[in-house]
Amino acid sequence: MGTNEKISTFAAFCELITEYALINEDFVLLTTDEVTETEPFERLPQEKFIRTGSRAENALMRAAGLAIAGKKPWLVGRVAELVGRGYAHIREAIALPKLPVRIAALNGGLSCAHEGASVQLLEDLALMRTIPNMNVFIPSDRAALKGIINRNENTEMPFYMRLGCTPAPILDDSYGESFRLGGARILRGGTGVTICACGIMVGEALLAAEQLERQNISAEVIDCYSLKPFPESVLLSSVRRTGCCVVAEEHSNIGGLFGAAAECLGRTYPVPLRCVAVEDQFVNSGTPEELREYYGLTWKEIADASAQAWALRRR
């Protein structure tokens, strides 16, 4: 693990994006009407921040118009409104013409769990993965987020990035791999089982790896910050060493990181595969910590799944 400092990916985004805005001439940031945490953005030059005061559908169309005019807009909104209500606009007005709109979706996963099932859109990554021309990212910490922002400065393709509001540890990236489109970072090397995780579950995966070490199971932990394009070469290289894989994500078990990993391995190198995610259901209300415990999204479930996969590993 890295330092004891914790910061949510949304808080880190507010910090980093204001720095990024000042050195990028074509930058402009928009927010939808449901985003109330705008104080950090109000420090931007007036021409670089637009509080649209409108619903996601209209804000997406404004972002598309700015992209056509030569800007590289960032649109900040909540997952449930952007993906839930705005899916058709993202697909037809942004992805189809390949406009360089960057969508930063807040309250991803269970981080707004107290607000109820209607705003907990746990299928967002699956929906965004299905849209042609759309890249999909889910940073686990400030370092991953900074890499994603900086490395995609010159891309002309749209992308979707899920941000959480739950404080998470800043992870140790001792391998020092450069962040890139279709990349991943190996945070811990191992030879017994591959744990492929994303977002807040990366920290849980590292805790699980520590527990597995006490059981003489060597776990390799991959932070899969790029879901689309998917880092197939990184995953395949790892499972050829370990012979099995566990996927951990704060998402539905359909179509997200588990779907991407299963597609990759099933096509190229089948191995025992286990998933730690939310079953196909709407979720209850509660604190994020309560619901992660309730739905089995902790290091304990990752360690158990890893031990099961390890026992069946391809040799």
C-alpha cells in the first residue's frame, strides 16, 4: 500500500483539473444542474467554466457544440443523470461523430449509497463499453487520475471517466509504468493468482494480497484503470504466470471489468476465473461502507475468491 493519506477521486479531480485548465487553451468545463460542488471550478477563468444550470441531456448537447467549435470540453455530472438519462445523447451526439468530449461522472459505484437505488447506477461501465468510439476509464487514486488526464490531452476521441466520492488511499506505484490509453499498472507482483481490480476495489485487492501471502499464495495485483481499450497484453502476461484470475469491481457483475476480462481470457487463454462484484440487482440504501460489507465488496471476499481460483489454477 502507499501512504496513509486518503482522498476521493472526485476531490483529486477538482484539484488537478483546475491546474490542467490553466495550461490548455482549448479547455472548457461544464457542469450539469445536479452538480452542487462547483466551488473549485469557480476559481477558473470565466471563459473556461460554464455552469449550465440544465439537465444532463442539454448539457451533453452544449458540450458537443463546443467540441464542434474546436474546444475540448469536460462535462461534469452525476452518473445516474449522465448515463441514465443522457445515454442516447452520448451515443448519437458525441460518440457517433467522434467528438473529443470528456465526461467526468460523479457518484460512481456505491459512493452515493445513502440516496437510494435510483441514483446508484452500477451498470454505467458496461453501458459505456458498448458504445463505439468511446474510451472508458476508472481511476483508483490521484496518481491514476493525473495520468489519465495528462495522457489524454491530445486525443480526439471522447471518453467516459467514473469518479467516486469515497476517500481512498493513494497507492504505491513502484513499477512506475506510464499511464496510457489501454494501459494498466501492476501494483504488486506475484505468481500464484492474478487479481485484476479497478476503482476503489484496487485498495481492497492489495489488502487481500497481504492476507493471501500469509496463506503462501503469491498474488499479483493489477490496477485496470483503462476498461476500454482493455489492457489485454498486461492481463494475459500475468495469467500466463499465475494460471488463474480474480476480478474485483464496484459494479454489476455483468458487462464491466469482469465482462472485459472474461472476453479477453475466453478468447485467448482460458483460466479459472472468479468475480467479486454486485450480483444482478438493484441495491439498498445505506452508507458506502455498510453496503460494501453487505454486498461482499471487501478484501475478505477477494481473498476467498483468490484461494478458490488458486486451487483450480492452470498449470
